[in-house]
Amino acid sequence: MYSLYQRANLISAFALSVLSVVLALVALTGLQVERPVFSIDVKDVDIVYGRARYHADRRIQSYLETTFDLDMDLEPLFNWNTKQVFLSLTASYKSPKRGTNDVVIWDKIVRPTDQTSMILHDVHHKYGLREYTKSFANITSMDFRLEYNVMPYVGFLQRGVTLRSAPITFEESPTLKSSKVKLMPY
């Protein structure tokens, strides 16, 4: 007859096969089909002259400070398999030396226990935005977009991007370097 080891091998192989099929079905049923509703309103974009507090490069340089409103309904992203959703606000601009640049200036983790419909007013950026060349002199416009990553308990990570905001124009003032140096909080 069969030995104890053969029977244990047969049972464990069958159990792993069934578990693999169940997990594949869970991953497929948790895929998102609806897109969430987002609205971004960038209210204020200022260039300030400052020094980074917690950065190895402590030279004085130009920083971009932003204030924005977000209106979002994340309900379509949540189902029984969603663990959390990672949101990030990305600023995009073109520079002559580096081409297109995408910089994350704000992020948030939303869990299923949190409120999925949010209206945020006068939110300040979370991370510093500075140009590689230390000045925004050659940058004339910037647009913003909200990105999201849906992280399931089991299955595939899903990424999505909203439409870009209208380009926001700004210019660096020639008197900026003579202004008082601001100590940046990042």
C-alpha cells in the first residue's frame, strides 16, 4: 500500500493546488473596473528662496510652495479585497537640462475604515519641490495630476492616473534672491 510519506505528499499537493486556484479567483474578482472621481484646484503657487532643513544639500536655492483643494470620491476603488489606496499628487514640468520632471508633492494612505469621500481645502504640499538647477528661472509652467495605487489583500496592484490640471504659469522674480532666506521644513 502507500506509505505515510506518499499520502502526506498527495494531500499537501492537492491542498496547494486548491489554494492556488482559490487565490487566483480572489485576485480576478477583486479587479477594479470603475474609475474614481477627482477634482484638483491648485490655488497658489509661490517661489520662495530658502535652505533645506533636513537635506544634505543645504545651499540656498529656489523652492516652489503650493496650496490646493482636492475633491475626491474613492468609493469605486474599494471592494472586499482592497487593503488600502495610496494617493499622490504629482507636479510635472519641463526643464531645458532635464526634460520632463515628475515630482510627488503630497501623498495620503486611505484605508477602508476611513471616509472614502473627501473634500480637502487649503492643503499645503507635504514634500519640497526644487529644481535640479537650484532655480526655476527657465521653468514657465507646471501641471498637476493625482495618481492612485490600489493595494489588495490578494492579487495585483492596480495603478491609475487622473487627468492633468490646466497648466499653471509662474515666473521667478528677479528680486527673489535679495529677499530673506526661509528655512524650509523638509
